[in-house]
Amino acid sequence: MKRAALFIALLSTFLLSQENSNNKFENLSKTNADWEQLNHPVSGAGYCYASWATDLNTLYLCNGSRADIHKSTDGGSNWNTYTLENSEGVLGGIMDIFFISPENGYLVTSDNYFAKTTDAGVNWDTLSLSSVGVNNCSSVQFTNLLTGYILTQTQIVKTTDGGDSWSVIKDNFSSIILTGLYFTDSDNGYICGFNPEGEIHKTTDGGDTWATATYSPTPIYSIHFYDANNGVACGEFGTLLKTTNAGADWIDCSKPGEGRDLNKIKYIANGEIFCCGYDGAALLSLNNGLSWSNESFADETDVFFTFANFGEQVWAIKDQDFLFKNTSPLPVELNSFSANVNGSSVELVWQTVSEHNNYGFEVERRMGTGDRKMEWEVLGFIAGAGNSNSPKEYSFSDNNLTLTSYSYSYRLKQIDLDGKFTYSKEISVEQLLLPTEFSLSQNYPNPFNPSTVIKYQLPMNGFVSLKIYDILGSEIATLVSEQKPAGTYEVKFDASALTSGVYVYRLSSSSEAGDFSQAKKLTLIK
């Protein structure tokens, strides 16, 4: 429990080292090569517990012994310093910093102040949290511009007005020492800690109630989620845990033989995880925690308390007087991927931060929910930019969708020029508008030869029959005869075996709303 005792001391007293330990700030790559030495803004001024990157050039480093915020807009070559103070002097050391957008950022200090910026760190508004009984702030996170959470050693504090006011929503949390939190949205969140064994707890109602998600024989110090389902945690003696089902189960994915204490962990891309800690611990996984590799720049005297990243670029702070920036080419870094519904179409939009060796993107889709999901199908291909260090935006329209009660899922397959590929995270669309009434459309084309398309709509689930008759009423073909969910459907009718003439198609449906039947004529001309 040596490291746990040190962690408690840092959280409860914030007695920061005054020795000339200095800090080392490095930018890592997967290959750990090609480094450029830069100036370090916190050199000789104590430890740095908080850092953030809002793009490849804009970095924030925070002083852990006084409220100095160091900002670089050129990747770490030059720095500007902003100091937070009140009538009594400079505020205490900054324990955590979080940006929800390039302009909107938040931080907490060791003397229980909250601060926020709306102009990318140039100006900060401060608020003392002592009046609401907050003590020992350690972490802050916002899920949107209004809803945010602060973690202390024993409390969870919440705002719903952008940080103008705060209230303690959980105090003396099961007598455990809280060390980390992460919310995947405003309702679903996780906290970790120890007493003395590690614990992870989950809320699904914005922090009002919490359920135990898992226990660990060793303290847990940090937790992070890539999306609603995939999360990781780290802690003492090399403990590494992951979940793929929103915390229902946690799997030990520790690196064999790794016994160093791990302070912070984070997804840096889809399936790629970075973790840092004591005694030079800097671990990278490229396969969602299945295996880990050591980043070799560190030695056993180095201590990592935090790191910042933007995509796969990682900056880690070390306790020596150096700052390095990696100059190797960047891989394709996907910054955002979203879907917008417009009637029966879905517009996919994604943005890359940088690209290297990028041939392009295959757009894939599948339909279904839960265990009833279909196979992925390729919809199209969008060419990439090849090599680029500037943001690029792409879009793809999935038109004329069949509207059903099922959801549609989309993903991108990014392909390199050498044929290697990776998949993006999946996004789902479940809000396509369903029909409000039964309808049978005129076939198109009409007249036709030899095939035509018949479209119909169902406002609710029911048994559906769609049949073709000749002009005398004799049944020619059955196109549909089965239970169907609510939605819009298209059926192709091939009349190659029929002679020219006028035919009739009839739609019949039985549902809770009653029976529906409608017929229309179609003309085959050969």
C-alpha cells in the first residue's frame, strides 16, 4: 500500500514536492522515434497533474503548486502563462483541466476553486466551492455546456447551469477514497477508488444513485470510456481492467509481469489505449487491451502523473527538465463521425485531424438491433487526402432507406495505400420517421417491361400480403406473405414470364389497428 498511501496524501493534503524535481514533457508515437526537444513551461516549478490538448497545436499544462495555466498554440515550442488569483493572492495548484470544445474549458484547484473559460483559456471566471461544503477537488468533467461533475476525495458535486452553481449530490461515498470519474453522457457515469481494495461504481441517473460495478484486489486510480460500452481502468501494481458492455462486466487485461503503479489511462483512438504511472511506466495497446507494449523513452526514475492527447498524439509529463515533440508522420486521426436524419435519408459526416498514407474510406451499414443484426454491407467509397496535417471533412448520403422500427448502424473502414485498414466506432440511427398510415403507391415505372417496383407503408406491425392478379381476378403471383414490422417497403415485380396486358396488385394487412386492403392497376407492355 505504499503507492496508495502516497496517493491519499496527494489527494487530502496536496503537499507538493518543493525539490528541484522538474518536469519532462514528451510527445509519443507508436514507433517512439524522431524527437524534437522543446522548452518546458513548468520546469522547476513543481509537479504537473493536469494537461489537455484541443488540437495538434494547442496544449495546456497546469502547475500543480500554484494556479498557472501554460498554453501553447504551436505544438509546444512557445508558451503563454495565465495565472488565476483573487484578492488574497494566487489560487492553489491546478488538479484537473477539461475542455468540452476548443473554446470552453474547466478546471479545479487544490484550494477548492472552480474556473471556466469561454475564449480558449485567455480569460477565466473563478468560483469558490467551499461555501457548498466541497473539499479536496481532484477531477472535473462536463458532458455538455450545462451539465458538469467534480470529484473530491469523498464527494461527487454537480452543476446543471454551466458551473454558475454547484451542489453535493453524493457525500461520504461508501467510505471509499475516490480517485477518478468519467461520464459517457449526462446520465451514465462511473467513479473509481479504493478502501483499501479497488472499486468501480456506476450511475444511470446523473449521479443520484450508484451501483457497484466491480471490485479489484488493488486500488483503482483512473477510468475512461471510448463510447457508451467500451471502457478501461488502471491502478496499483499494474492493474488494468476493461469492459465492453457498459460496465456490466470488467475483465483483467493487465500486462504480464507489470508491477508498476498506473496513474492515468485513456482511449486515444478506436482500440488504442495509453496508460502512464510510476517508475517510468508508459504503456500502449493497439488492440483494445489484448496486449501492451512499453514505450522505451522512460527510465525507472521517471514518474508520470498525467498526459494529454489529441487523437493518437500523446504528450506525457515526466519529472525531469525536458520537453520533446514527436516529428514522425501522423496516422489518420478521426476527430468526429456523426449521422443526421433527413426524411428517408441519412447524411454521414466525419472529420480527420491529420492523414498519412490514407487511400480512403469505405462506408458500411447494417440494419437491426440487439441479437437481430444483419451483416455489414458496403455502401460506397470516399477517397482520402493521402497525406495531410490539416483537418479534412468528408460526407456520404445514404438515400431512399426503407423505414422500419429497426435501427441502422454505420461505420467507416479507413484503408491505407498499402492495403492496411482499421474500423471506426459504430454510430446508430434509430429516429427515422415511421409512417402514420397505411398506403399503397402506384408502381414505378408504369407502363413497364419487364420489371417494376411496388412501394407500400405500414404504420404498425402486422401480417402483410401483396399479390398480383390478372384482369379476370385469377392470382398470378405472391410477392409478400409474412409478418412485417412498421415501416416503408419496396418490392420488385418481374413479369418476364407474362404477356402484355393490364394486371392488378393488391395489398392486404391485418394488425391491431384493423384490416387494410387496397388494389391498383399496372400495365405490362412488351
